[in-house]
Amino acid sequence: MSDARSPASARGAASAPILKTELLTVRFGGLAALSQVNFEVARDEIRAIIGPNGAGKSTFFNCLTGVLRPTGGRIIFNGVDVTGQPANVISQRGIARSYQITNILPNATVLENVRIAAQSRRHSWNMMTHYSAFSDINEKAERALDSVGLLSKAAELAANLSHGEQRNLEIGIALATEPSLLCLDEPTAGMSAAETHDTMQLVRRIAKDLTILIVEHDMQVVMELADRITVLHYGEILAEGTPEEIQRNPKVLEVYLKT
Amino acid sequence: MSATDTNTQPLVLVEDVHTYYGKSHILHGISLEIGPGEVVGLLGRNGVGKSTTLKTIMGLVPAREGKIQYCGQAITGVPPHKLARLGIAYVPEDRRIFRLLTVMENLRTGLDRGGVTDEKKQALLDKVFTYFPVLAERRSQAGGTLSGGEQQMLAIARAMMLEPKIILLDEPTEGLMPRMVSQIGQIIDVLHREGVAILLVEQNVPLTLAASQRVYIMEKGIVRHHCAASEIDVNDAVIKQYLGV
Amino acid sequence: MDAVVHFFQAIPFDQIVIQTLNGIVTGMILALVASGLTLIFGIMDVVNFAHGELFMLGAYIGVLVLAGTGSFWLALIVASLLVAILGAALQIVTLRPLIGRDPLNTILVTFGISLILQNYALWQFGPVARKINEPITTHFNLFYLEYPWYRLVIAGMSASIIGAFWLFLKYGKFGVWIRATTQDRVMAQAMGIPVPLVYTGVFAIGAGMAAASGVLFGPLVGVNHAMGLDWVLKAFIVVVVGGMGNLGGSIAAAIFISLLESYAAIWMNPSQAVIVSFVVLILTLLFRPTGLFVPTPK
């Protein structure tokens, strides 16, 4: 395990968690997709969320990002209750998300994709100035591209990127909104082993000064990246702990192997 | 290790198949084979491409590279409805029975094929109603009103109407109660004894090892391990590595 | 008390009964046209802008066969069959290659076909309206009117055709195929149902039904190249109000809207009464977008 990142427990242990949910519940008719989830993540932590099919991982992300309104419970971000607020407000507050199915604009250039996201943080009634003249937005966009290693392809049409590059662009778009909490939804889906490795390096690089929640099925990625892991099962938290603790937890193995 | 001796060709042969969803590269050169009448397990975590493998064999998703053979004939590019008539049946994850059709009508979709006599149709129905008496009881009910376990039985019964040589069975025990899980195991045994081959995708390891003759274990779109089911058990290091945490 | 009596006296009961009949008659024809349209949309997600022209072609073929043989009923049968075959050919040539592509493509294609068919009819038959003579010319006395029996025959025939089709859907082997394919195209294929063939068949049936409507309705209006336009617009409204792909809903919506319009025509100018269908459309889209008679899914 790399020593380059200090364990989250050492950093910021004294300060309040950046995100906290209290008794978070989501019901679809009779089915509880999430059931009274009490979740906390510390500032600058990398937390992986795993669990078998239907455990509620996507539903959880959807609640955090304002896409889904919870049936019950609260979500507290940076000390503010953001439960039920719409997605654009949550984005402005500093929670960003990348999606499982790539959501980029294929007919725009790589830079344009990211610039649109960067623009969202700056409010202006100025409709006459050409968009490329806002130098602060351009700089933010270029910085985001640089952190995901796509600066050299800034002028390339997004549709022409390889799958792995498109997934990384997705992360870059999220980064351009300058979030304090980044939610990554299966960032390595459909990637080859080499692309997965590159994305893992990318996540480690951007993890400084950023809290990251990552939903993943690739256990290698999870074990190597995460400071702590939360295991969801049927909408409830089954276990939480360091990667070593989770690997040794017999309940977790039982749930995964259906023994 | 080969599934079959040199005299019998495999029923289904998948060789170095690559499948994409758009640009997303899901199957990275998967190869496997199923012999006539064999039950073969396909294990792996979520997202590794097990369902995609079944869909590629069934022609529901095109294989961009590689070859797929059935009874020695290449079947890449053959439309799914022809494959169903040739004897490949598909039972998907979440069953997907026709909710607005009755149980009987669901079964009829597989029964109404050319070249099947009325006696044969009745015999098939009788057989399926013997194995699944609850379906006989509910034969005039709409599929959508059945419970999860009953829908799973209907999905399998419907596939049996095609008199298939092989059933592609995708996570049949998903979301079922433990009592139903053992029932599924029994059904697989019965089908095996009738000589129907099964490619069983599952995350339930004990069930799969008990029901299969051989297992393949997948990770990230490719087979990582392949052995006889009797050679490993649930505590094996290989299982922990590819299916655990 | 007097006011109440006065109120009831002012309601034109005789007109209401007449308009009810008219509404049902128009509604049944509309239902026949809309059934084909909603079926085609429900099973293959194709918005068939050429549907009104299939109606129009049916009417013209009816004119020709009637002129040639003198038999209205033969005209009805031949027109339906020929247009059904034409529909199948159109689907195979223009729509089958587009399966799986952006739905905008099929909209453009069917719109193009509609223009081609309209102009073909104009070129072939000229701008003057043709007439189909109704097979039954007798009337009965309804209040102060002599109401043509033929109108009731139209309603009856449409109802029979729709009824026969409903039975076919419910009990026929091909009917089960259609219903299965409408619900889950992928699993229908996995069950060996030849889905491309089912699509062609449904398009042919829809076309045939539109043609039959054209012949049945022909005697009431003139047959001309633009007669499809009014009908296709109404039919689309009916399909949306009844719920896309919902056969029962379309029939109910067709009768409902036609009745409303007929009643409105008692007090308004008939050409203004058309507003009623648009109002119903807007209300449906606002409050029950999946269809007026379909419970909105949660």
C-alpha cells in the first residue's frame, strides 16, 4: 500500500466530516433501495462504496447529487442540510459527479466540454463578449484538463477520443466545477487493464485536497485506492473499514459469494 | 483441459470474442466451450461481462471480433429468432417474461413453432406443468401478477418450450428466497438429466459448483480461470481472488 | 321552477340525439384509422405520417373498383388488401433498413412518403373530387331529419373490423406474436418470434385498416388527394389522448373526442368545433400525458 497518501484517520480526524447522512432512506413503492443509512466521510478521504447488485450504490449517489429526492433522512454537506435540493444547487455547493455511462458532448472539443463546466461557477449577464475571452474560465478548464492528462488533446473532438480517454474527460468535466466532494461512478467500466491503471494514477493525483467517493466493481482498484471502504447490502451498510479489515470480514465474503 | 473428447465437437464454441457497447470494450477476447448436455458455470463479479457473454452468443449484441460456433456452424450475425429456433434458449437476468400475456400465452410464444405436432405441444405442456405445478394453477393469470420465484419458473418453462439443446441461464437465483434457490438447483439437475446443456451465469458460488461439471471464472471481460467444478470449493483462493473482496 | 323547465326546454334534445349518432359514426371511423396508427407506433416506435395517405389511397382504389365492378363491398375488400400489400412493401423497402436508428429518420421517411403519395394522387386523378356512391341509400326518420342508414352501417362495419382485429390479437397465433413483440422486442426474438416479419405484418394491417376507413368514409365526403390531411391530424390527437400503443384507449378516445366535437357543433360553427379536439389534447398532455384513460404510472 502506498505511503504517499496519509491515512484519512490522521488527517482531519479532529474536524467534522465533510459529508454526513442521517437515517437516509429511499423507497420505491414497497421496496427500500436505501434503508436508514448513517454515512460519514472525512475531508480529503478516498472512500470506496462497494456491494453486490442492487445494494443501493447508484441510489446513494443519486441522492447525494440531488438527482433523486430521498424518502426520509437527511444529507449534511459542509455543515449545511442539503436534503432534497435540486441537482444544480448541489453542484454549486461543491458536489460533482462522473457517470457510469459516459456523458460527454461528442461534437464539442475536449476543451469546450470542460469549459462549459468551468463556466458554471461564474455568473455573468454579459452576453456580448465571446466565450473564449473569459480568460479565468479558460485557465480553469485547462487546469482541469491537465489534471486528467488530456491537455495535449484540448483541440480534439471528444468523439475521437478512446474510451479510456473519454472516461477521464468525464472526470475532468466534474473537476472543472471545482468541487470539494467528487463522486466517481464506476470510472473504470469498460476499460482495459492498462487504461484502468492510468485512471487509478489519475485519481491518486487529484485526490490531494479533494474528498472522493468511488463506486467500483473492480476490487483491485478499490483495494489500492481507498482509504476506507463502505459495503452496502440491500440498502443498508453491512460493514465499514480499511481495505484490510474489509477483506478479513467474513460477513462481507459471505454476501459476495452467497454462501 | 478440454470439455470434450476428440470425438465429440463442442455444442457451443466461443473463441476470442470481443464485444463493445459503443466504445466501451466489455469482452476482451473471451473463449469458452460447452459440450452437449454439459452444465458449465460462468462466475465473476458484477460488471466483468458475464451477461454480455450470454447476449453475444444469443446474437442480441454483435461480436465485433472472434468467432462463435453452434453444432460446428458459425453463428455470428445470425438473428436471435433463428438461433432460438435452432435450439439456443435464453433466460435473462430479471426474467423478462411477457407481463401482459397470461402464463399460457407466455408458453405459447415458444410452443408455436413450425413443425411441432399438437401431441408434441401437449406433451411439452404436460411436462412443464408437472415440473412446475404452480404454473398449471396460474395458467390463465397475467405474467406480471406472479411472484419473483414464479416468474423465474415461467421464464425457464418458456425456454423449455423451444426444446433447446442449450439454455443460457443468467443469474436465475438473483433476488430469490433461499427455498427457491434450492429449487432452481433441482431444476438445473432435471434439465441436465434430460440432456439439455446449460451455460449458467451466477454469483452464487456454492450453487454453481454443485450444479456444474466445469466452471469458468471471468474478470474484466476475459476468462481468468477454468477447471472442473469438483476441483475447487467455496473457500478456494481462486474464488476469493476473483469473486471476493 | 319555471326557470328549470325553461332550461330543460332550451336543451335541444333532438339535436343532441342526432349529434350523438353523428359523433359515434365519425368516432368509429376515426377509431379505425387511429387503431392502425397506434398499433404501428406501439410495436415499432414508428410515427407514420403517411397514414392519412393510405386512407386516401384506399378511397381512390375504392372509386376505381366501384366504377369497374359496381360493387361497393368488393371495392372495400380490394382496397384494403391492395393498400395492405403496398404498406408491407413500403415498410420493407423504407422502414426496415432504419430499424435501430434515430426515430427522426422514420418521421422524415414517412413524411416524405406522404408527400409522394399525395402528389401522385393529384397527378393521377386530378384535383376534382371523386365520388363513391354509398351502397345503401335508404333513410329512416329521426326527429325532423331523414337520417341515412348508411351512416349507421359505417359505424357497424368499423366496429366489426376493430372487433375482429381485437379477437385476432387475443386468440390468434400471430396476435400473440404481435402482443409479445410490443411488450418486449428482445425477448420475443429470444423466443423464436420473427420480429422483422411481425413489424411488416403490423404495418400492413394498419395500412389495410386505414384504407378500409377511406372507402367507408368516402361516400360522406369527396375523395380527393388532400383528404388524408385532416384525418391524420385528428388520428394523431386520438393516439396521444388514448395513450400511444393503447388500442382500447384509442377507440375510447376517438369516440370521446368525436362526441365532444359533435355536441360542440350544436352551438358553434362546425369548423370551430374542431377546437375541441385540440383543447382535449392540451389538457391530456398537461395532466395525463400517458393517455386520458390510462392511469399515470407513479
